[in-house]
Amino acid sequence: MREFQLGLRLLFGAGRGSRVRFFLMAAGGSLGVCCLALVLTIPQILDAHDSRAAARQPQTASAQPAGSTLLLQRTDPYGSEAFTRVFIAKGTKSTDKVPPGLKELPDPGEVFLSPRAHDLLRDQPAAKGLLPGHESGLIGAAGLVGPDELFAYIGTTRDKIADEGRALKGWGYSYAPSPAVEPSTLTYIRFALGTLVLLPLGIFLSVCARLSAASRNRRLASLRLLGLSTKGTQRVNAAETVVAALLGAILGLGEYWVLNQLMTRTGLPGLRWYPADGALSTTTVATCLIGCPLLAWFTGRAGARDAAASPLAVRRSAAPERPAKWGALLLLTGLGIVVGYCATGFTDHPADSLGPNALLIPAGILLTGLGLVLTLPLISYALARRLARTTQSLTLNLAMRRNEVEPGSTMRVVTGLVLLVFSASLAQGVLIQLEQITRPSAPVQDYSIPLSSLTTRQLHEVAGLPGVRAHALTMESWTVPDGSADQPWASAVVATCDQLTRLVRHSEGCVDGKVMRLSDPNVGSGQEARPGDTVPFRMQEGGRGKNLNIRLPRDAISYSAYDPSAVLGADVLIPPSALPATARPKGARYVLTSSSDHDGVRKVLDGIAAVAPTTEVEPIGVNIEGFQQIAVLKTLLAVGMIMGLVIGTAAFVVSATDRAVERRAQVTAITLIGARARTMRAVQCVQVVLPLSIGLALALVTGKLAESCYLVTGESETYWDFAGVPVLALAAAGVAAASAVGTLPLAGRRIDPELIRRD
């Protein structure tokens, strides 16, 4: 306790510079704690979503006792969002069974809406067709997974849902029917966020705890020479870092509280939450208030080890020892694991992520990243020593001699940026795997819409939406209900040859304006439909029904459809000119096609919703709920990369500024000897850019290996992401250029000889 009090007295009594350093340490730590709290709270936000979804899930039974409440739930796509409507026919025996967010069940004609659905009804009056009845109130937060959810409870009568409705027994399950993120995927996201954020965060907090390390070491060496014990000297240094970390943790938690309030009002793409969902939990608060000071304690004790063990060497600025080699052992161990798993990608049976691999793969990647950080000082020292002995350049010699004497000082500046490139490569692999898992297997995406729900104007508008490549009609032949069981049956596509070509993978032999059979060797033909048979298609014209009889010709088009596809298995192609101008095929569906890119699909779905908000859209082969999960996952990864960028940039700014302040005396001495300001700026630039370039090159290589390891063991279709190399290389070049520019102002023009006198 005596050493702790001495450390605090030195902190507040050692002048303005010491106090400024303390508050800089606290401010830097607060930024790191804010990011840490956000990472720790993301699983809590997702759990809150799933808990409310589980609590409102209806418990139903197929039997419909007299007087029971009937329920029918529909979840349909509204644009790229899911719109859930729950139709309730109120009974006489279960009036006490009310879902979360409501005070009572809706009566026939009453509609309770989520705030997002309320706004939709105001902005899109045509959506009224989805919500029969009058609005009677809003659903509370307890009944919604998030503020942006489209959800409605609709009161109706028993006869309207008796055929499909189920008897309501209660509400709530122990699990969510559709979790915000699948548990297996959430594990990967946690690992990715840990690599993107937590690893750079640990480095950043260590950097903040080591601010003005040289000045503090000289002060601690003086205390040691005055008789303070070795452990006491370490405790004095740790006192300052612990108090700064504790203050930074408190400030960081306050910053997160403000950030949570702001983000709940603006939200993130695909993910919004209520303030209570992101509230700081006891575990998060304890982790930040205990973990960060604990890290600062060990960092402070380690930082004072040299001053406590060799105080004279510190006071006389003796050259430090060669950096330890055990960091290289960690790097080699991690690379051994990663390369081993990458090698299985060349075999017929690549490794998976099950069993022991589930622990070895993350361990190998984390050891690679940590070993990369710990090996950089050794590489910088060896390179600087060799170049300093052989170079004839004054600038390079001065830069390399300084890096040889203080390899750790330079690497503190560049470590955060090196980790940023390493983590970005791994994040790129996670995004590649998510895209391959969730995107449709075909390069195109089809959308099927009931023709009866679209007006003529809407048909033209949806066909002209950005991203829509082709459109057509699909319909099925009409069979007489009381006719024979062997009536010919066929499905038809109404399109031109050009439209058919855009809808399918391959077609050959099409002639415009002519009815032709469709022959796909991978799909069977229609029921007893043969060349020469006549199949009728029911048409609606002028309020009357009539048949359009199509005789199946012998001429056939050889085609191959995508799977899935709205035209898969079609038997006949009918040109649009063969249909009466004002007639509409009964039961026909309007088909659109676009690319299967997630962003393109989202734009087309949103465009259809803007043109025809009440129509039912079936995205062939796409699960809207899974589509929303991908949006959430991309958002989480984007947040992780942004936080990693913020932490890496902050670590560079803090370290570079601290290093410039620490080296003012040496720069002043060299300047007074006769070195020009231009030379000193070049020295500062080379000191940072050269080891940074080496670190970035290693980060690119090890990051791509870690990414390939992740893709191989994740059973991805792509193992070697060479397409991402130019992007990362350009990012690395940009980081190096920005770092070079950032070092230029650190060698100022003003010379203060007082710095040498005080030293």
C-alpha cells in the first residue's frame, strides 16, 4: 500500500506533463473499453431478440374444441423483409391467453400493429389489403424482436380461418423458431470478432499503459537507486497504470452507454435493438472494471522490470538486450497448425471443423496473430543491425541505429496496423464462406408473383425494375374435375425466345412466334402429354372464362434450366402473341429474374414492394428469414472491422505521438550537431515505414494462410481466395503511405536546448 500511495503522489506531483500523460492513458483506455463492451454486448442483444421471439411463439393444437381460440400465422416477404401476420378468432374459453406486447386479444375487425407496420400503413396505404380491419393499438416492445419488425395481430371470425387455423393453447417456447443468428454461425462470428477486435484491443491497452515508458523508467530507476526494493519499484509503476486503467474503464462504460442510446435510435443495417437489450450487464461491467486494471497491473509491473533490475543501465541509457526469441516459437507453432490444415485442401478429404479441430483451428490462428506481433521486434532488430552496418546513407544509418537500440519502441507504433491487415484477411474469409453458404446455387434469382394480383401498369413497372433481366408467364393446363384420370397435362412458359434464353442456363432451337415443346433431359415430361396432344389453358376475358387449346408440336427446344428456377420442368413454350390481348390465364404467375447477388436480390424485392405492396412474392429458393440473418452477420462483421480500424488507428496515433515526445531530446541533440530538418523527417519516416512494411508483408502472407485454413475446414467451395489479394495489398500500401505521412510532423522545426539540459 505504501508503494501504491507513492505512485499516486508521483503521478499528481511530477508536473503537468505527468498529469497530461495520465489523462491520455485514461482516454485511450476508455476507447478500448468502449469497444470491448460493445463486443461483449452483441451476443446479449441477439439473445434478447431470440428470447422475445420465443416468448410470443403460439402453442397450438390441431383439434378445434368448441369455444377455443383459433390462430393462423402467416410470414410473407415484404420486399426483403419478413412480414408476420397472426390472425386470431377469439373464443370463449381462452380469453386470458394474451401474447406479450398486448393487453387483450383483438376482436374481429381489430388490428394491433408494430410501430414499423404502423409507419408502413401510413406511408403505403396500398398495404391496407394485408391488414383487414381498423387499427386499434400498437404492440409493445415485449412482443417484438426489434423496433423495425413488421408484425401484426389481426382479429377475425372463426369461419374465415377454420380450415387452416389451429386451437390456441398458450404462448411461449424455450427456444426461438428462427434465431437472429444460427448458433453454429454465431460461434464463427464470435471468433471473427475476437480476432478483429479483442486481439488488437489487448495491444492497444498495452500501448496506453506504456505511454512515456522511457521517462517513467528513468524516474523509477532513481527511486530504485534511492533504496526502494525491486518489487516496490514495480508496484509504484503499476499504481499509475492501474488508476489510469480504472478511470479509463469507467469513462469507457459511460461512452458505451451514450453509444447504446444513440445506436438504438439510428440502428445498424439489418439490426436494431431496444436500449434495454444493449444495457450493460453485470458480467460486462465486471470484465471491464476488473480485467482492464488487471491487464494494466501486469503491464505496469513488466514495464518497470528493467528499471528495477538494472537502474544504472536505465539512467545511463545503456543499450537494451536483444529481443527474446520465444515469440518466433509461437509464430512457428501457429503457422504449423494453419499450414497443416491448408495442406489438407489439396487432398480428396480436406479437414473439417468438428471434434478436436474446433479447438485447434482457432488456436492456430490466434497463435499466428500473437506470434506475428511478438516476432516483429526481433525481425526489426535483426534487419536494423544488418542495414546499419552496411549502408552508406546517413538517413538510413540513423534510422536503423535507433531501431537497433529500441526495436520495441518502433513496433509499438506499427503493431496495431499490422494486426488490422491480418484480421481483415480473416474477415474476408468469413464473408466468402457466408456468401457461399447462403447464396442460391444458381447465378440467377427468380421471383414468382400471382398474375391476378398485378394490374397492367404494375406489370410494366416491375418488369422495368433495375436489376430485372427478363420476365415471363408460367401457367398450368386445365383439367376437367370430373374427367378421366389420364387427361394430358402440361406446364407452359409464355415468353419470347430472347426472354427464354435469359431465364435458363442453355436453350437451342427456339423460333420466335411459334409454339414449341420444351425438352429438358434432366426433368421428366408432363402427365401423358405427348406431341400431337391438345392441352387446354383456362383464360379469363371480359368476366367470362374460356379455354385456349394448345396442340403440342413435334418441334422441340432443347434447354437446361437452373436449379432452383421458376421454369424448371416446363413442357411447352407459348409466344405472347398466341394469347388474346385482353385475356389473363387463370392461375398464372408472373416470373422475373435477376442476378443472385444478395444486394441485387434485396433491391429487386424492395422494388416489387414499392410497386405492388400487397402482392405475394415468392423468391424461388430463397428463405427471407435466412436472408435477414445474412444482413445481420454482415453488419456484425462490418462493425468488427470498423472497431478494428479505429483501434489500430488509435494505437498508431497514440504510439507515434508518444514516441515523438519521448525522443525530443535525441532529435534536438542530433539537430544541434548539424543534421537538417529534412534529414530528421526522413529518419523518422524510415524508422516507422521500413519495419511497418515488413510487418504488413508478413501480415498479408500469414493472414491469407489463416483465411485459407478457415475456408478449407469450413467446407467452403473456395479454398484459395486469390481475388482478395489485390484488395489487401492496396490496403496495406495505403496503411504504409498514411503512416509515412503521419510521421512527417513529428520532427518539428523548433529546437529547445533545454530538453538536453534536463536530460
